[in-house]
Amino acid sequence: MFGNPDIPESTFTLSWQRPEELRARCDSMYFTYIDPLTSNLKRVDMFVQSSLHIQSAAINGGQIFITIFKFGCNIVDAVGDGIDNLP
């Protein structure tokens, strides 16, 4: 549950890493959700912004389902300085 069902007009804020950090690890990343006000499927490009405010998040009982899609892989965190460090 993302919102307070007793206050259906409450806003939910979802945030994630900065787009620069995401770009260092994958080719693209976005998520989808059903907008509680319009019942339309929304797609949010996580490379364009680092947060989203969902207005009236609790209007439908406070349940919002988010599906995250990640494409590509750039391994940057565990790479050593040379070929000797590779398994």
C-alpha cells in the first residue's frame, strides 16, 4: 500500500538513483504503473528523471503496482584494474 486510504488525495513520492548512475549500469530503465486518477497505463523513463509524484495515490484503496524494466548490463562496480583480477 502506497497511500493512506483515509486520505485518498494524498500524494506518493517514488525516487531512485540519479540517471547518470543508472546509465553507468544499464542501457535503459523504465517503469509502468496504472494512474489512479485516469486508470491509464503510464510509462516513466528513469533516465529522464529521478523521482515521481503520484497524485491521489490512495484514491483506489492505496494500491499501486509498479513494474520495472531494465535492459542491457554494464558491469562497473566489481571490475579490477587488469586482466589478472578476472576469474
